[in-house]
Amino acid sequence: MKILEVRNLDVYRGDKKILEDVSFSLKRGEVLGVLGPNGGGKSTLVQTIARLIPFAKGVVWIRKGERLGYVPQFATFDSEFPITVEEVVLSGSAYYSKRKRVATGDDRKAKDLIKQFQLSEVADHSIAALSGGQSQRVLICRALMGDPTILLMDEPTASIDFQTKDQIIRQLRDKKPEMAIILVSHDLNVVNQTVDSILCVNFYADFHPGNQLESENLKKVYGCPIEVILHGEIPHRVLETHHKKGEDES
């Protein structure tokens, strides 16, 4: 059943148009990977769906009763703010008073999420004391506190080690039947292991069913030739030799 649809979306930041005529839909249980170059509009798209940025034209339809969760890029989170891991996770709850949290079981839910994402040992630590991978898992826990049925994730595996990345991928797979997920990522291996379909975003957007893209599709999105190489069970994307704009191509 379709629970999210974006139709003919145009988005500006100031006077600059960032996205034009973007359309796609998403069903429960699906993971949509969003690929594209820096500045192509990927973060703008998820922030617009999360209602953090207004749009100039089009429709963002969310089925009645669905709940949004949003995981920002860790780089946009103020890690110096004096708050503990458990407090960050609890801030994802609709209830801020201790009495309401206890009554609704949110304190227990926060502790369960912290344990599930292997953060129990740092639960009372300041967010500023954590590694990048730990901090990213904290933000995922925070988003999950609201029991989202649509989860928007902006580069959740960026700048983290392989082991942490693998943990996040496995946890996403476990959550997949419960919700629809939009996953923005530059990591094409993560995309291949996790998503069901791909949206290539670079001002415009092209939807691709399945989690594999041909070289020509990637070249169109990233603006340079890319060779697809399969090595064992892990797909790789390798840039071919190519010229920068203005270089002699003879």
C-alpha cells in the first residue's frame, strides 16, 4: 500500500531553484535509495518531506495516520551541546516531562533502543564525547523513539567505520517490514545491500526499480564516466579515467 507520494515537486532555497518536477512514491516495507552529487538536492528533498523546508510547487502526500522520523546528517548536529546520549534519545519522544515519560513507557523504550544499538555503556555520556559512528546511532535511536512508519535518513553511514556501517545496515533490515525508508547515501555498497529501488537526484530526479544501476545511468547523474565492477558478492563502483571540464580531450 502506498503511504508516501511526491508529485511534480519544485523547491527553492532563497532565489535558487534546487529541485524541479520531482515525482516518486513509496510503499510500506520498501527502502528507497537516493543518490546524486553534492549540491544535487538530496538533503533538500528529505528535509522538504520532513516539512523542514517549504516547497514552491507540487504535492507531498502522506497517508493519514503515518508518522515521520528524520535522521539528519551528523555534521549538521551540534555535538558540543551539553546533553547526554539518553537525553538525546528521549528528545525524540512527544513527552518531555518525567511523569508522562514514565506513564507511557518512553523511559523504557529509550533504554531498549540504546541497548539495541549497542550504546548502553555510553548512555550517560555527553554526546560530545562520542565517536562519529556512536553519534550517528544516537540520532537513529532518537528518530525511532516516535515509532515512525516513514523514516527519512540523510547519510546515516557517512564517515563511520565498516563495522558500525554493517551494524546500521543490519538494523535497518530488521526495521524494514515495519516502515518505508528513504536512505540518502553516497556509499553505493550500502545502497546495493539495503535498498529496493533508487532515485537519482541532480536538480531533476530519475526513478529506477531495483538496486542496480548501469554505468550510463551513473554517468548521467554524477557527470563523469563510471565503470561497474562486480567482485565476489560485493559490487563496487569505480571512476574511469576522465577529463575535467576545459581539459584537452584529444
